[in-house]
Amino acid sequence: MKASTIRLGESTILSSLTGLEANLCERVIK
């Protein structure tokens, strides 16, 4: 249970980080 919960949290953090990077890139391009 704990291991899968940690992995879920890591993937959530990674996806939110990549989303932030995409937003920053879009702002820079514009």
C-alpha cells in the first residue's frame, strides 16, 4: 500500500511539474 501510494504521489508531482513547464514555455513563446 505505502509503496504504491508513494509512486502515485511521485507521478502526480511529475505531471504537475511538466504541466507548469509547459505553461512557462507557452508564456515565453507568446
